[in-house]
Amino acid sequence: MPLPVHEPHSQPTSDPPECLDCGACCFADLPHYVPVRGDDYARLGDAAETLTRWQGTRCFMAMSDGHCAALVIDAGSGRFSCSVYADRPDTCRELERGSSECEGERERKYARTRRRLPLL
Ligand code: SF4
Ligand code: SF4
């Protein structure tokens, strides 16, 4: 969940890259990954219709090609950005860059983000 400015985590781990150079936590093989709750859905506005999927009574960000459908991968610049950054779900906001969760996401998924950058 890329993205520019995150508050420092209270328990910093290894030096994280800039989110725009990482993108790991926006990747997942799961069909339902980022929950979209009521406030999240309302904040997404018109984008909610195209970028979310319902599973029964629960809503999630849509997934596409192994990552959140809102993730924009620019292979030329090697950057990963969130098309709904200002309105992203709370789950994305809660994952702090530099936290242990961030480190775990990078350990598990950073390699697959690199494979999306053919120029690198
Ligand atoms: S909404 Fe944005 S920050 Fe959250 S997983 Fe999707 S692309 Fe990443
Ligand atoms: S895994 Fe960490 S560094 Fe990478 S995009 Fe997510 S919050 Fe940013």
C-alpha cells in the first residue's frame, strides 16, 4: 500500500524502502484480501463500484493479477502507487511503513513485486 507518507512505527525494524518503491503489502494471492467496511466504502465514493467485490455480506477491494485492483504499477519508473490513496480503506492506513507487519509483508512478497518490473 504504497504510499507516500506514513508515520514512523513505534517499533522500527529494518530500514524499509519508500512505499512507492515497494508495493509489497498491496499484493496477495487471496481473492479477498483488504476488507472494505462501511466507512471505507463511503469514502471510496464512485470508485467503490469498480474497485470492490462482495462476498456475501462482506466487501473487499477487488484483486487483479495478484494484487489489489487499485494498485498502479509503472514498470517504466519502477513505482507502485495507489489510485485511491487519499480514500484507501482503514486496513491499508493501519499498516505502518517500518512496522513489523510491513517487514513481514516485504519478506513474503517483495520478490514478486520485482517480477512486475521487467526493466529492472
Ligand atoms: S487500496 Fe491502495 S493501499 Fe490499499 S491495498 Fe489497494 S492499492 Fe494498496
Ligand atoms: S510493505 Fe511496507 S514499505 Fe512496502 S508498501 Fe507496504 S508499508 Fe510500504
